[in-house]
Amino acid sequence: MKTTNIFRNLVLLALLTLAAASGCNKNDGIMGPNNMNQQVSFAISQQNGYYGGTQFLFRPSVDVKITRIISKYNNQQFADTISYGNQNYVYSKDTTYLINEYTGVENGQQWIFDFTGSIPGQNNSNYSTTTNYTVQ
């Protein structure tokens, strides 16, 4: 009788686990309102600047509108906020754009870039994403 109860409890536990697992959706972390995908990322690169500094550049993973970029170097408590006046301009996923030129940038520094904006053509498509970059 004890063995029957243990077997019945194991079967019941297995069924409950299966029911719970089948109800999970792995995509809910990247879906926004109205089930629209809001996954946006930015590739950061650098080049020598015109004034002896380092220019940081970005390339979006999808076409986006940008309202603000914050460039931060936390070790020196530095933050530069760039707010974009033309919030209707669409930044193409196929183009690289300049963020800004900074002096005193050295190899190995860990910079953080916070992007805020929206995805064109989607309702409730606001995003805010952070990209880390190590200077090379």
C-alpha cells in the first residue's frame, strides 16, 4: 500500500510539472505591448577623431528613432547626455552613425552607452537599452 501511494504521488507530481512547463512562454522577455518585438541592440565602434580624440560610433540592429544617448565612463564619473531634437528621424540598421568625440580616451576603458527611443511603425514601441564597450 505504501508503494502504491508513492507511485501515485510521483505520477501526480510528473503531471503537474508537465502542465506547468507547457504553460511557460520563453519569448515574454523580449515581447512588448501588443506582442510586438522590441528587441533593440546597438553595436559600438570607434575611430580617431578630427580633434585628437576618439569618436564613438553606433549601428542599430533594427531601424530606430532615438531621443537620447548617454555616454558614460564611470571610473571618472563622466556622463554626456545627447538629446536629439528631430525625434522623427529614422536611424537605419544598415548605417553607422557618430555619437561624439571625446578626449582622454585610453585602451581598456569600459564605456557605457544608454540609448532611448522608439521603433518606427509599432505602437507602444519605446525602448531603453544599454550597451557596454571596451576601448581598443
